[in-house]
Amino acid sequence: MISKSKLSRLENAQATPLPRDMRDLVRYYGVEGKTEGNKLQRLARDARRQVWWTDFDVLAADPGGLDAHVAYESDATLERTYTLPFLPALLQTMDYAKAVFRDMEGRSEDEINQLVEVRMKRQEALRHREELPPLQLVAVTHESTLRQFVGSPAIMRAQLDVLAEPLEELPDVHVRVFPFSARPVFSMTCMYAYFEYQDPSLEQDVVHIETHAGFRTIDDPVRVAKYRAAHEKLVAASLGEEDSRALIRSTRDELYGA
């Protein structure tokens, strides 16, 4: 019950199917109510949804894949992340993030402002999201991130102050430090995020690895499961949350005064 011209446009990726088009297709192919059919219908709905990060030119112009990272994060129920040599992006202060974009990446002032705004917007998900509960975060950061100088002593002290005490307003955020004294474990040499979704019938878990050349996506279920196990080993090898905060405080006071 559609025209041949519409069918042609859909088949040649020149038009976006309406949710009712996808409903009819999944019924026709006998996958209604099944994993594949549910996922296709969700994709058809989401394709018509205006998302906030499309307003930022710096993401559209960046071939590294940060826009995809933000998209994965926006729908995830839980993010398991590991970082070095910088502290977790979702827990960075505005000044700390700005210094990273300026000093390491050499961004223009306009790009820096946009990227910082994107980072602050991403952090809002830890407190509130319109259609989903707040994003849960299990973050492991290497001890070297506490000593990596970023910006200025004042910026570093303010940043470590944020992590030195319990995040009482964020009960679903857990931060641990992987210490120098721990034995090496798989996945400890590069930054990555493991995105976990509430309904696996609609979205499968995915890993996003951050490199100098941009993000690399791993969505093969076997390899994704390997990263899930690796992150659990990272957590087990890391200091507990109280001991992690104690180390953050002692490092802060040692480097920037009590």
C-alpha cells in the first residue's frame, strides 16, 4: 500500500521509513515481537527523534566518532569505563576539560567551548534524563591520572576535590583507582567505555575504545563479553571506593598542599 517511488527511495536509502512502514515490514517477514523485529521498530522510531548533540558543529566535523560515543551513552543504562592518563570525562570539572582540549588537542576557542558544552551536557545524564533513569557509572581510573598535571595547580586541586569525597548526590556513580601496586591486567593500557543496555532485545552491549585516531567500536558478542570480564577484573584489582578516595586525598595534599 505504498507507491513504487516511495519503495525505490527506501531501498536506495534516500528516505527514512516511518514507524508504521517498519511495523508492516516486521509483520510481513514474521519477526513481530522477536528480537530483530523489536530492534528494527526501535530504530525506525529513533531515526525520527531529534537528538541534542546534532546541534554541535564540532561533532559533525569530527571524523573520530565522538558523536557515536555520545549516541551510545545517551541510551545506555550503565557505563563501565576505564581511563588514563585523564580522569573520567563524566566526572571532569569544566576547567579541567577545557585545559585538556586546549593543551593536548590544540583546539580553537570555538571548538573548545563547544566540546566543553557537550561534556557538561553529557554529565547531566548522571542526574536526569527525560525518557530514561539517570545513567549509572562504574569508573576505574589509573593512579597515574591523579598525578597527570592538567591546566594549573588550582584546576588540579579543584578537580581532585570533586573526587576526594563521596558523591552523595550521585548514588549510582562508583569510582575506583587502579593503583601502581596492582598487577597488570587486560585492557588497562587504553581508555574505553562498555555500554550496557536495559533491554538486550532492543540493543546489544557495545564497547567503544578511545585511541589517538578516534574511537573503535566492538560489537561482536564474544569480544564484548571479554571486555565485560576484563572490566570486572579491573574493578577487583582496584582499590575499594573508600581507599580510592583516601588515595585521591593524599595525592592531592602531597602535590597541591593540605
